[in-house]
Amino acid sequence: MDIRNCSNCGKIYAYDGFNTCTQCRKDEEKAFKRVKDYLYKNPGAAISEVSEETDVESKKIIEFLRQGRLEIKDENNIILGCERCEAPIRTGRFCERCMIEMQKEFKMSIGGGKEPKDIASGDFKERIRIAERYRKR
Ligand SMILES: [Zn+2]
Ligand SMILES: [Zn+2]
């Protein structure tokens, strides 16, 4: 059995492919639910407000956003920046333009060079408030 220290609480646990122990993962799931429920009722709430009301660290909320599990609805409530060009984004790690550019570069590099128009018509155009992309656990 592979025994490791939980990267969150430091306790030892039987490693099963995750960096945190089962208890921490349960806690995180609960925290995620609270944040999600709060955002359903209060769309466009500021992170600080969400953090206060749900008792979840803003760091954690930002992590959920980075993972693409939550999405900011209010355009004025931008707290994330694209990791490539630093443009404000609502979810994930890169802005739409960079995603398209990177896709283009990728396609060029494999010799295709086709227009990536299909990318823009995907999830990005959907104005959904909360994107749930659960990893199977
Ligand atoms: Zn833990
Ligand atoms: Zn960008």
C-alpha cells in the first residue's frame, strides 16, 4: 500500500491517485457545494462575500474557478486572469482568444492549419452561471 501525507492536512493516508486524504476531499466537496448553492441564490456575488457567507477561503473558491468547476457570471466581478495574456476571464485558466490562438498554433504545428471556429461555439458561448464538471470519484 502506498502511504502518503495529505497535501492539505498533513495526515497520512492510503494513496489512491489524489494528493489529499479522503477526509479533506469530503470537506472540499462540502465546501464546493456550499459555494455553488450560494452562487445559485446570489449570482454575481463577490468572492469576499461568498467566502464570508459560506465559510470557505477565497483561495479555495478561486481554485474551484481555476478548475473550471465554477464560473463567474457578472462581468464586473472578474477575479481571474488569463495565464497567458492576463485578460480577465470568468473560469478556467485561459481567455477565449488565447484558447483559440493556442489551438491554432497547435493545429499549425501538426500541419493542419484549419480554422478553429468550432472552439468558439463550444462551452464558452454558453452563459451558464455554474459549470459543474465533476471528476468521477
Ligand atoms: Zn487531509
Ligand atoms: Zn489570454
